[in-house]
Amino acid sequence: MNSSRKINYSTRVAKNIERKMIRDFLLRFSISYPLEKYTYIGFGSKYFTDFLMFHKYLHIDKLISIEGDVGNRKKYEFNKPLNCIRMEYGMSNEILPTIDFPADKTIIWLDYDGILEENCLTDIATLISKLDEGSMLLVSYNSRPIKPKELTTQYPDKSALEITKGYVEDNIGKNYLPHDLDYRGLSNSKKYSQTLRKVVINCITKRLEVVNRGVSEMEKLRFKQVLNFDYQDGCEMSTLGFVFSKEEQGTSKLDLCKLTDFDFYCEDDSAYEITAPNLTVKEIKSLLEAMPNDNLKLRDYKGVIAETDINNFKKVYKYLPIFSDAELA
């Protein structure tokens, strides 16, 4: 599905926050890995928001944008904000196998706006055989939980559990599913997000087993999950981030980056939930003046700002975008 005609991701608040968190994460990552030598591959859409950010803050000049909306090439060429962005037109499962990955390392963001389906996992499997040590893979997808009552027409005369199992197998594909997958409770957002993560991890693990056949222990490619976000911008979305290396456990270049200092660093299935607070510009200004403050006195805002919004603000205030109408400012 092509979302470029309807969604400007730079103005979706939770996505905006996530993007800035990833930016700061990569800036810290650059302590051990010279990102200016990296290539970034992503889905630019017509806004190219990630490309501009990675070029400006991470100094990456080698940029490749995959665009599936092949009928509007002229629009994307016109909106391309940097001369160093190389456009590749076609669906990701068509383009990724044809890209000759550079000798230098790569950051890839498979930022799908649709559900995690078989083609997405095929993309991931394709990339695993191309990635080098020090590369990073980000995968985003729609993680709206399964609602069996909405699928009764598609799966008539089936129980809720049978509908859930049929939907997962039909969309993700049996080849990519872990053998011990539990289909119960997938109408719950948290459980479904954890299940999709398990599917992605299984895909990477199985592909690496093939890549590492006949390779010495020292040269085996390994992966580590470092990010796990859940958020909503109109619908449930999830993002996973993985770093690839050939280093065994213990002191490594990755450890030297001290990425665990970020409160959103995550190696397990306990996703960091990005929830944008519902605040006015004046409320944001007032709270910002009190930051950082873990012991903010809630009574000072009683009847004005809800406690949940204050708590959410404290988590994301460093990354929170402020949109305002210049005529009202």
C-alpha cells in the first residue's frame, strides 16, 4: 500500500517522536561506528523526512530511496530534496534483491505502513544475506490486533481461534511462523505486538542459520535487538531495531556506545510505548519550564492537565514536536 498521497509522517506526532529517538540513538551509535561512511536505504515517500534527518544529523551522503508508486516518478524526482538521494522505483521485494550493497556498512529502515505480511518477511530474509557487521535494520509495520468478529465473512463458520490462526497463516505465511506460536489472545494490542516481534525474530534467526553455515565462530554474523517501540498515530504501529555484529558476548564496540543509557533501549518484548500527551502550546511551555523533574507536583496542575498527560510528557518532552498556526501565535 502506498501512503504518500495521504500521510505526511513528519506531522504525525508519535512517529515524529520515534524518529527523533532513533536519530539520537544513532548519534550515540556513531561513537563506535563512523556513520558518515554508511549507506542509508529507506522508503522516502514524497516527503523524504528520514533522509533529510539522517543527512543533516548523521552526515550520511549515500542515500537510496525505494518508491513503489512507479506511476508518479516525476513527482518524486521533483520533491527529492538532496542530489545524493538515489531513487529506485518498484516494490521493495523487487528492488532489494537487485541492489549491490556497498562495501561500507548500511542502515536500512523498512518502514511499512501496512501490516506485517509475507512480502515484508521476505524482504528481511533477503537483507540478512547482504548485511555486514555494524549494519542496522529497522522494521516498522501496522500492528493493529486481530478482531475475529470483523473477519467472519472471510472465515465463515469458524471459531474465534480458528479465524485468528487462518488470518495469521494467510497473511504472514506458514514458512515464517515459529512452530510454537500461540494464537490465543491476539485481539490484545500488547500480545499481538509481542507475537509479531516473535515472528520477525524467528525470520532473522532462521536466515542467519543459513548465512552462517560453514563459517567459523569468529566470523559468524550475530544480531541483537536494541529498539522496540509501540505507538499510535491513528492506528497501532510497531518498530523493531537490530544491530548486526561478529562479536561474542562481553566487551564490544556496541557496549562502548552505552546505548543502554537511553530509557527506550530495549532487548526484549517489553515494548517502549510512545504516547503523545494531549496538551496545548501553553501547557507544554509551562511543563517544559519545570523539566527535568521526576517529582513534578501534580497539584500545581490540578484541573488543568491530567496526570497521564504529565507522565507522558516527562517521557517524551525532549522529542515532542510543537505545531502551531503562525496567524495565532
